[in-house]
Amino acid sequence: MSYQKVTVAGGGTLGSQIAYMAAFSGKDAIIWGRSEGSLDRAKARVARWEEAVKDYYEASQEELDAAQAHLTYTTSLEDALSGADLVIEALPENIETKKDFYEEFDKLADPETIVVTNSSTMLASDLAEFTGRADKFLGYHFANTIWRNNTAEIMAGPETDADLAETFIDFSREIKMVPIMVNKEQHGYILNAMLVPFLGAATELWVKGVAEPQDIDKTWMIATGSPMGPFAVYDTVGLNTAYEIHNGKSDEASQYAAKKFKERIDEGLLGVETGKGFYTYPNPEYLDPEFLK
Amino acid sequence: MSYQKVTVAGGGTLGSQIAYMAAFSGKDAIIWGRSEGSLDRAKARVARWEEAVKDYYEASQEELDAAQAHLTYTTSLEDALSGADLVIEALPENIETKKDFYEEFDKLADPETIVVTNSSTMLASDLAEFTGRADKFLGYHFANTIWRNNTAEIMAGPETDADLAETFIDFSREIKMVPIMVNKEQHGYILNAMLVPFLGAATELWVKGVAEPQDIDKTWMIATGSPMGPFAVYDTVGLNTAYEIHNGKSDEASQYAAKKFKERIDEGLLGVETGKGFYTYPNPEYLDPEFLK
């Protein structure tokens, strides 16, 4: 058995999903948040994940009750870290926020406590110096809706202990994830390193007026057998994320794409979240078998 | 009813598939080839497509016999063009070969005959001048194994008649394709404009040593629900194609990738074709449900 007492710093979308899946898998999970308000929001999220996990795993009420019994919440970092085997940092993608956390963590945690970051945009080597334990630190990246998209990408930094990454193979399986070993530091890990250029190419076809989003999705779905195309992916992750990805780049094409996404966001077309994006939910056109004919 | 008498110039992989699907759909299809040898090879290909189409459509012997009765072969371009409603050029991706064909075609064909190119790499505007009828010419792009990957991308050039592209919507449906309208000329049409950067990103992860091909595929399959990852795609299209794509680019990363593909080709690891590529066929690891666990 690997890490048993798992503290998740941050109860946002990913943090709350990770903590819930750990608890559902019998780990003693704690969500640490800075304020009661943030913990209340985390609890509301967990209630949603519980429903999703219930459906996905056809979980019994006993199993759901056991998961809740394994999950606690605290605003005290000292309490959160006391006896923790593993700390998973899932805070907002802001280097200052993360730096502040790691420095506070390093003061309070046992020097042997392992800590990992779920950051999508930063590497272990970007953050290692703040942890006071670069050898006991690595990148550990989950995808949204982790019960279904259950990859756990494990990416050591140059200073990480040679054996540490291996310990996350068992741990990942214990919390129902598929461990994916990333052998070198890579921005975007494996998944986003492919997803970003793929989505970027699709976006370019759309904003240049080459084809309609539905036709682009249809082409991809037929050609690759995928259950969704790039614009259905955007609807799923939310157009705000699409906007941020493109707005974060300075080239003209990305800026133009950001503008096009912003126009849709301003019209309330955020995707699944608002019931309307490139498709209308809950029964988007692309799920209709006629869509591919 | 749209185009009935359809001449396909070139009986290679795509040409023979297009002609066979047209014949199977009740069109009068002719394959034109330069030599008896090339027609013999086309006939051997058609025999394979017949088996595949039989399985895919659960076609009866009567339907297969009718398809064969609708399909003829000739080395005489004059015969091939006589009375043709539509000519689909599916010759090798070599501009000289295509130029020679279009010039010969223009001399022999009725001035009203519509002609289209299935080229993946050239645009209608690259070839229009050779046809003597830029207004009656467009790009019409099929994907390999067209009975299953049945997109037909329709891409007019700047000089194409405004109404011509529309006529390919009905025609595509009549030959069991899904018409995809490409509204502006675009290298790679829609599909390859997405597939090439996606495969390129995956290749980069592999050749840089970030992750193993199997782990890259697994990550993509879990995250997107796709039935195959990028390296399974390479095995399917063949490593020779992967090599050519990368060798055709001059940047250092592409050249390095080409070298890595070449090493595998020299070892006979061409993919599905040789029974071994990144996976072993006919039962590749990635089709095993355990692969995603």
C-alpha cells in the first residue's frame, strides 16, 4: 500500500475531484482551503462528483457513504499537513499563489512529506525551489472528470529522487487512475502537448472561414472514429478555457481566435455549462447518429 | 440524380476505392490506367475492396455482382472520357504527372466535362490552368478505406463556378460518402490540416524521449475516447507515409523524426502491412481492453 493519508491543497474543479476519488478509493483525504467560503464551494463540487461517480461506477449507497466518511475539510494548513503521507497541490495556475503555498507548506510539513503539483502549465522544475525538498517533489497531472478521463501523468523534475516517480504507479492504480510515465519534463505533459496543437489547428480552420465547426467535428469523428470533435471538446472544457489558451499567445492568429471566442462568450455561448456553445445541450447534435451521415 | 458516368483516372489505392464505391452505388464507373499492368494491379486492389465492402455493408452476392458489372477498365483515355459526366483524377502526387494528364484530358474530353482532383497535397488552384476549364474543376478529397472513413471533402478553387461545389453534395451521398464543404482553399483540406499537427506533436514526444508510443496512445485514447492513438494511426497508414511526411520538411525536428521512422522501416516495422509496427497485428495490444487499465 502506498500513500494513505492524502491532503489536497485547493478544492477547485480538479482538487475536489482528486480528493473525492481518493476518498472513494479508501484513502484518508483532506481538502485544505484558505477560507470557509472556498470549502463550501468545494463541498458543492464534491456533491456533483458524487453523483457522477455514482453513475460511472454504479456505486452503492454504502460505498458513497464510505467515501464521504474518508473525506474531511479544513482551513488549517497545520491540521491538513499533520501526518500527511502525500500532499497534492491543486491551486490556481498562478506562480505567486503556488509559491506562497509551498513556502508555508515547507515550514509546517514534516521534512519527509512528499508533495506534488497538479499544475497543467508549470513544470516541477518551475516550482521545486519553493518546496524546500526538490527531491521529494514532482508533477502529477490529472484530467478533468477524472473518474472517466482517468489518466494520471507522472513527471519527475531534474532534481526529483530517482525512485519517487515509480511510487506513483501503485498509488495511481489504487485511486483508479491509469499511471502514465512521462520520462522527461515536457510542457503540457503528454495529453496537452497533443491536444493544444490539435485544437489550435481546428480553431484556425474555423476562424479563417475554411469550414463550419460542425463540419470540422464531423470530419474528425468520421476519419478517426472519435466520439467527439474539437468543437465538442471546447464546449466540454468551456469556451472560457478556449479563450484563455488563445489569449495567452501573442501571435496574430491566436489573438484573432481569442477575439472570436470572446464574442461567443459575451453571447453566453460557454458550452455545456450554459447549455449552449457550438452545440445545444443536454442533447448535442453530434451525439445524434444522423450527424455522421 | 447527379453524375452517372464516372471516370477515375488512376487505379491506385484511392482511385480503385473511389471507382469501386461508385460502381457499388450504381454509377457507371471506369478506371483508366496508362498500361495493362497498372490495370491488373487496379483489379487486384478492387478484389480486396470488394471483400472489405462486402463485410462492411453485409452486401449480398447479387449486389457485389452488380457492382462488378458497373465497373470497367481501359487504357484508352479517349474511350474513358467518351460520354463521361465526371472525371476524378486520382493519379500519383506528382505535379508533372498530373499536368500531363490534364493537358491530354483537355484535348480529348467534351468541353463541358467536369473534372476534379483527389490530390491530398495540391490545391485546385495549383492545377486549374492545366485543365482548360478552371470553372469546371475543383478539389474532391477522399480518405483511405472510403467505405468506412467516408468523408468527401469538397473544395472549390477561386475560379470554380459558384454552383459546382453544391452538385457534389448529392453526388457524395449517392456514392455513400458524407459531403464536407470546405469554404476556402486550405492545404490539407480539413482532415489533414488537423491530423498533421496532431501526429507531429505525438511524434515529437516520442523522438524527444518524453514518453513511449504506447503510453502516448493510451493517454490520447483515455482522454478523448478515441479508438486509436497516433502511433496506431501510423501503423494503419504505414510508416512509409509517416517517413515521407517528416522527410518532406526541412526543420531539424522533422528530419530527426524521419530518421527514427527510417530506422524502423529498415527493420521491417512498417505497421499493419508487415504485421509489425508500433504494435503487432492482427491483434494489436491497443485493441485489448486491458490496454486502457
